[in-house]
Amino acid sequence: MGKPVMAALALGVLALASASPGVSAYEVISVGSGGAIEGKVRFLGNVPVRKIIPTKDREVCGGTRDEPQVRVGADHAVQDAVVYLKEVARGKAWGDSDRVPVLDQEKCVFQPALQVIRPGTLDVRNSDPVLHNTHGFYGRRTAFNLALPDKDAQIRVDLPRAGLVRIECDAHGWMLAHVYVADSPYYALTGEDGSFRIAEIPPGDYVLVATQTHTGPTETPVSVKAGETLQLSIELGK
């Protein structure tokens, strides 16, 4: 990964992450008449491409291919951009708390390449009949380092701190994924049409951040009113 991409990621993490462990800084309260924010995220620039050149296990991993660094659809819509409110101290409860998120490795590709989870656990799975050595990092510090030599092997790991976790495979150097560990439930991942919605927000003034692993963050000051939905159109830079 080049220095410009790492710099963009670092900027996004500074806005998203807290260095303190767990979710103790966030307080769950009843949000009786919250507001919402919805909109679309777009990217108007030239889509950069990373060339993937598998150097081993080609019968499973496939051949040389180009991989876009921003997933852009119709009307410049960005899929898989992370949208969140910065530094929300109190609000709605975390949802779907019993579901453990999964990071799979299939045909030497991480699935999904990007996801947002709450602090807690992540199941790392190998769906390939080859060895994957799955290595996650908070910055430069190792979060986990797993050897998964067998097909359908699965290991659960702990990700207790908010922040960006970069995940690589030490056995297949082109493999790359990111997991954003959120510090509050006020986040969304954009769909194919670039749309997002964040609801049950306590009325007040916030900063909304939209970020993507290539472009880095775009910040927008927002004012949320009780019972109202704020509409936004966000353009990512680069």
C-alpha cells in the first residue's frame, strides 16, 4: 500500500477512533424524538486501479486482474463508503448485538473487503483449500495473527478498541481488507446507489464524516432536529 493511501486512512481513523478500550465512553439512553440523516455519497474523480498479480496458488486465487480502489456506480455513486457521526457520547442502543460479524477468505479475496462493526468479536474464516495467514493491525500494532491452513477453518478474535483494523494475508500479499470498529452505533455503510441513512439521533449539532479507504474523510457539520430528516449530498475528494 502506498504512502498516500496510508495517509488517507490515518486521517479517517483519527476522526473515527478512540484509543481507549471498549465502549465505556458511550452511554445508551432513550431517544424519544430523535432525528435522522440520509443522503448519497459520490466520487467525481478518475477511479484509481490496483493491479493484482497472484504469485502462488493460482488455481484457487486466479490470474492477473485490475481492482478499482473506489467502487463507483451510476451517477458517480460510491458503494462501501463509511458514514458516521463523530464523538457521540450518548444515544440509541447498539443493534443486532448477538450476531458475530464474519470476515471470509474465498478465492484469495477477503469478503467483505470493508465492514463496520461494534467493539467485540470477529469470526475469521477460510473458505479456500489453501493456507491463509490472516494478520490484522491497529496501525502498526498487531491485533491478531492467525494461521488458517484448512478449508472451512474459523477462529474468533477480539477487537475491543474503536479504530481502523487493516487486514492482510501473509501468505498472499495482495489480499487486503479493512474493518472499522465504531465508537457508537451512529454509522452506515453506503449501498450500491451510494445511499445511507442514520436514524434515532438525539437533537443537536454534530460532525458527519464520510470516508473511503482510498479517498480519506470528508467532514460536514450538521444540525439534527427532533422528528426531522436532514438530506445531504456528499462528494468525496482525492
